[in-house]
Amino acid sequence: MSRVYLVVILFTLLALEGVALDFLPAIIIESETIIISHWVFIFTFYIALYYDTENTYHGVIFAAIFGLLIDIVYTNILGVYMFAYFVSIYLIFIMGRSIRVNLLGAILLGIVGLTIVDFIIYFIYYFIGVTYIAIDDYAYYRLLPTILANIIFLIILYPLLYKRLARWQERQLKL
């Protein structure tokens, strides 16, 4: 049953990502900064850290599936978000097994994961000619604001999710 909750939450976040910029103040939207919400990534990040065990890969699977759905719904090129989310969540899954993950660890792993995701997306779009932003402009106007905005979301979700996902994991193991 908990996997149904995970899917429902992921679909909700997928839908909310499209209107995420409407929640920001106008001064931020009208500036040169580009903020991309990676809310689905943040939730699959928490799944990989607190729900998955050594032998389960729900976070990685959800990252690939919902990354593809983001590609279908929000972009014109299929597979970019799917690949970026898959690679990043898999790396986070591996790193999360080697350290004790509390709030500070989650923030640090979140920064690493968001950097990997956004850089992969930028690199693929730059390589195929969709974007022509120089790397220094990309880092200043897109990467840093995106990481900051998504880390705030990660911090807000932390107290709501980490215990609940661990409880769902224990319930899943008993079945």
C-alpha cells in the first residue's frame, strides 16, 4: 500500500512542478535567473535514502519513470530528464548507503544530486544544440538559483518525510 502512496505523491509533485514558478515573487521571475523545480527528483531522492533497502531500487525506478513523464509533459526531447534523474538517484543511492543520513547529510547529498541532475540536463541540451548558454552564465543564472530553491524545498520536506518513509519501509519488509 505504501508504494501506492509514493506514486500518488509523485504524480501530485509532477503536476505541481508546472505551476511552481507561480508561487515565486514577481521580482525573481522577472530577473535573469532561471529556476527549475526538481520536486519529483527531491521526492525520489528521499525514497532512495529512507525507503529503499540494500536490495530494493524503488527510488531509482521511480526516478526513471517519472523522469520520462517529465520529458513527455514538459519538454520536447524524450529521455533527458529520465537519464539525468536515473543516474543521479543511483549515485545518491550508493552514496547514501555509506554515510549516516541526517538533515545535514541529506542537504549535502541533495546539493550533490541536484548539481549532477542539472549539469547532465545542461550538458545534453548544450551538446544537441538546444541551449547556447556559456558554462559560467549557466552556473550563475541557472545552477545556483535552482539548487538554492530546491534545497529549500528539500529542507521543508525533511521533517514530513524521513520518519514516514522509514516507517513505510519497515511495513514493506514485514510483508
